[in-house]
Amino acid sequence: MRRDQLLERMERIGRLVAKQEGALMLLALGSIGLETERLDDYSDLDFFLIVEDGRKTRFIDNLDWLEVEPIAYQFQNTKDGHKIMYADGIYGEFAVFELFEMPHIAYTPGRIVWKREEALESFATPKLVTDVRDAAYCYEEALTNLYVGLLRERRGEKLAGFELIQVAAVNNVLKAHGETGDPFNPTRRVEIRHPELVAGLSEWLPGYGKSVEAAAAMLSYIEARHPVNATLKREIARLLEA
């Protein structure tokens, strides 16, 4: 099963990391971390490598510590890490952080695959969490997304309007429902956590060139759950009717 392959791959990486000078901890995140019950055929590897100060470049520039199987693809997508794919199709994303960086990194709690010493255990539970806002804040953000998105749309900037209305506003409406499957991406596992929203998604996400219809549907949805400022509503309505 893919689940077993992923767990085994993570453990093998841990054993290889343990042999590397300067490595301090391998921290598995997401479904390969503390939520292994979610692992399925569509999961991948997501992890942090924590290293001694001054050692980051070595682990970013040379991926020998990951070569438990041949790496067929690698792409350094940030200054901190890479996206990789093994020759057998297992995909992963990782970041490397030095000790001094860790107190400033936002991430969800993880599972320690390997660590050099006990004192490092505190890094498994981050002190920094993503900013959590209440429903009112999220709805207000969504309303302004709709307004500015409609301005873009009416100007002829359909793609910019799409991004604000069918991406940003939708994300804010999802956040208004509280706990999400992934604090960094409110669209993750919406179908499982909030099945009551699924019916509305087709109205909120009709596609490129249909952002006016999407905005109208979202405005109606928000109005039923949150007081909308009369002036802002008037201006949104004016753009909907333009």
C-alpha cells in the first residue's frame, strides 16, 4: 500500500539523516506526521530537517541525505528547501532550518522521526501558529474581496477579478467556518469537514469570466450570516448590475 511505502520512506530517510554530521532533527508534518490516519494513495512526504547553525547550505545544496532511493526530480522552490520526486514516484516537499530560525517559523505540530538529543523535542510543537480570525473578520475580508474583485472585473481585468472573487473571497468564507483541515490552506478537506458547503461551491466557483455570478452568490450567502454595511452593499450591488 502507498501508506506503508510513505511511512517506510520517511523512516529510511530518518536513518540516513542520523548519520549526517550537523543534522539535529527530522520532523514529519501533515499526514506523514501526527495525522497518519489520513495517509492514502494520494499522500506525499512533507518534513523539516533541523540542523546546527551554519550547516543549512550543506543540506540544501547536497541532497545525499535523502538518497535512500534514486531522486529523479528536484526543484529548489524556496531558499529553505526543495520539492523532490523519487524514481518510484514518491513525491516530497521539505525545508531545512537552522536552530536559530526555528522560533520564527510558523508550522503545525509534527512527529519526530529522528532527533539528536532530548532537548530538541520542543520543536515538535511550535510556539508560533497561524493567525486565527473570527467569522466576522473573515466575512468582512470576503466582502472587500468581492468589491475590489468586481472593480477589476468591470475594468476588463477578468483574471484579476477571478483571483479576488473566486479565490480570495472563497478562502475567507471558508475560514469563517472556523477550524480548517489545514491552517495554511482553508480549501483542504472541505468536503469532509464541511459537507454543508459543497452545494454552494459550484455557485461560488463557476470559472473564468463568471466572477459576477460568483460574487452575487457569495454576497447572498454572507448576508444570511453576517450584517453587511449598507454603503458597501450598495456599491457591490451597483457593480453587480453594471
